[in-house]
Amino acid sequence: MDTQALKAFMAVAHHQSFSTAADNLYLTQSAVSKRVKQLEEQLGSTLFDRHNRTISLTEAGQALLPRAREILDLVADTELQIENMSNTVGGHLSLATSHHIGLHRLPPVLQEYVRAFPAVDLNLEFMGSERAYHAIRLRQVELALTTLDEADKLADDIEATPLWEDRMICVCAPHHRLASLQHITFDDLADESAILPEPDTITYRVVAEAFAQRNLMLKAPMPTNFLETIKMMVSVGMGWSLLPESMVDRTLYQLRWPGHPPSRQLGLIQLRHRTLSNAAHAMINLLNR
């Protein structure tokens, strides 16, 4: 099978549009249509039902979709395996990271990496933990540095390597009502606004689960994944939050978390059965030092 035709088919199936697929593949719409038609002729089956303004996969298209992904992944891994035989560190490396890791943990590693391997075209993308896992599974990025999920231990497809432990501290502004209380309870926290990362993050889930276990409502009206923004909003009295211990300073008042002291593991995730580039292996070696 022509891999270019399979890529066109996958793009159309993903976007449910020939024109959007063409834009993402940097091709004309007619070129994408031609490739899909050639694939249909080769298989002797129609892959898409064309409606007035929409398209959908036929039964044959639905059967082909997972196989097409497997074929393209196998081709990409084979090409990379052969390329790696040169033992040179170059080419492209796509790396996802959370904002906190990217700003507070990664800079010295990146500085050493770009100095040691100038031939690598490094693409750094900032994203939350849930999106990072999704991007790894879809092969949109090769490596990701993020908050690790306990579910990693049960996942067959994700390999996770713990790198840093982040102790989380409950904080508010020194002049906030909570700072005047001698003993903080979850009921006290429930009465006040929480400034937290977005719901697709592990930090948010830790707080939400603690509240749900006690049948309490969590008030988190302004979620943001920028921890520096959360710190600013807390410091001016807009609510309380959980922040990494390394970010806590005199602008914040430390509260005793009423439950088990929360912490999170930060680390590296990768697709378990994916062939990694020499550039990725070089990054892993630096992170594990």
C-alpha cells in the first residue's frame, strides 16, 4: 500500500473533511481526493460515505483505520531504526512539557542539550498532563515531561520514569480569612474559592477527589495551568491553592492541609513500543543523570 495514500486517508478520517485534511497535509484538496480514490480502487471498497456537507467512514473505512495507523507506525519505526544505525544525534525531537517543569526544572537540561547536540531540531510544546499523555499515545510528540499519573502502573502502552518529587503546600494570602484560622478543615476550604490548574490536570484531581470523598463542593471558578499566575492570584487574596513547595515564599501563607500531605511525581513518559530517535535517547540520558 502507498503510505502517502494511507496518510491522506488517516487525515480525512481524523478531520472528517477533505479540505481540512488537505490544509494539514499541505496539499491541494484534489490531490488528497486522488490519493483516497486510488486507495479505494486498490482495496475495491468505498472508504467514505459522502453526504451533502459531511463525510463518514464506511464499514470498510472503519476496518482500515486501526490497520492504517499500525502500518504507518511500523514504517516510521523502521525508518527511524535504520537512521539510528548511523549513531549520530541529529534530526527532529518533539518534546512536550508542563509549564512548571519547563520553567523550573528543564532549563539547565535544555542548555546542556542544545550545546552538546546542535544538529537536533528541538520542538518544545507546553501542555497539561492529560493532553501530554494524549499526544504521546497519538505519536504527536516523542517524549513528554509531566506530572505522572498513578494509572501509569497499569498502562500497557506508557512507560513512565519518575524524575522529581514535588511536595505540594496549601497556601493563601497572609491577609486571607483562612490565615486567621487555627485549624483548617475541608469545610473551611469549601467555603472559599480555590485557584487551581484546569480539571484535566493531576493536581486538580487530587483536590477534587479529596472534596468528593467528603461530599463537599469545590469552588474553582478561574482555572489556569500557569502556576505563576495561580501564585499571583492567591497572593492578592483571590483564593487558596496547592502549589509546589519550591514556589512558596513570603507573599504566601502556608496552611496545614487537612488530609494526607499531598505530593506529585514529575517525570518522563514515552510510548512503550515506539522506536525512539537518537535525539530522544540523548535527552533521556541527560534527564537520568
